[in-house]
Amino acid sequence: MPLEIGLTRPLQVRREDLNLGLGLRLLYISDIHLRPGNQSQLLLELSKAYEESSPDIVLLGGDLADNSECLKPLAHLLTRFSQGGPVGAVCGNHDALLGRSKLKQALRQSGVRWLAEAPVNWEGVQLIGTVDQYVPGRPAVLCSHYPTVFPKAVKAGIEAVFAGHLHGWQIVLGRWGEYLYPGAWLSRWNGPRFRRKDSTMLVSRGVTDLFPLRWNCPREVILATL
């Protein structure tokens, strides 16, 4: 049965191939919404996903914590992640409620790089947090919270975009082409994967939600081969 109330079904690792020819494994984690009532299970699930995926790069797509009490355990987990390779992040809309400066300071001590402030060049790929940071001529990955950045990224020629924010609208009654419905009637980019010209965007349905009810819309992280 595709119904999930609370955190009753396991977090999924969605596997994708972006065919950039780099052979790197990138784990994209978005919309964790960590709070005291869910932090133990979510941190355990994320730790397991990381261990099983063995990524070279971790990107965090925003809406990371809803409560300041959760920053210390989240930072502890990300310290371990950053020992295995770069961890880049951007903020989401809910991070403003917690305080973006507070979040950035807490996670920067764990080795997290805030990509909108400064891009990271690693193993031949640009990890960027804004379209304007893109330098043509080298492979690039744009980490964003909002899928609406995609048309601008396509115009710039950015090959790979990761986004979250939409949660798949939590209720999926059907799929038509790239789109998941009924959410796609309200959000243009409600779907798992979009291709325009030479650019691909992968949209995560998120780790959890403010209102924990889903139908046919699994909680997930994305493991992509670059």
C-alpha cells in the first residue's frame, strides 16, 4: 500500500545517471526538516544511506533543520560526511525561520561549504550554488533548493541541476511524461527528472515533510553518477 503516515516506510535511495563522464558518485539530500520528534530516525536513515552509497560528493539542498536543538546532532553527522569528500549546501525557505546565519555557522564547523557564497572546484567538476557562478568549459553541478532555477541554468549551459522544495506534493495519483500529478498542475517542475537541451535537472521528493502524510510519493535521497 503506497500510504505513509509519519515515518513508517524506509527512506529510499533513488539512483540516477547523468552521463557527464566523470565517474563520481554524488548524494543529494534535501528537505530534511529535522526536529526533536524525528531527528533520531532521520539521522539514522541518512547515515545508512551514506554508508551504503559511498558517495564522493554530498550536496544538501536546503530546509535542513526546523529547530536549533537539532543543529548539534546534524553537525555531528555532517562532520563524518565531510571526512569522505566535499559537502556543499544551500539554504531553503524554511531555514530562514531557524536563522540562516545560525545554520551556516553551525554547519560550517563541520566542514560544510556554503555554495552560494563560494563555489567548490573538485576533481574536475564545479559545484555551484548560483547560476552566475558558472564558468563555461568545465562540467558543473548546480545545487539549488528551488526547481524554478532550471530555465536559467539551461540558458547558461549548466549540465546538471539538483533541486528539492516541492516534496512531490506528497500525493501522487499518476505520472504523465516527466510530470507527477496532481502537483504538476500547480508547480511546473513537479517531477523526478527533466531534460532540456544539454541540461538535466533531478528533483528530490525530500526526506520528510512538515505534515507527515504521503501517497505514492516515497521519501528519498538521490544518488547520481556524474
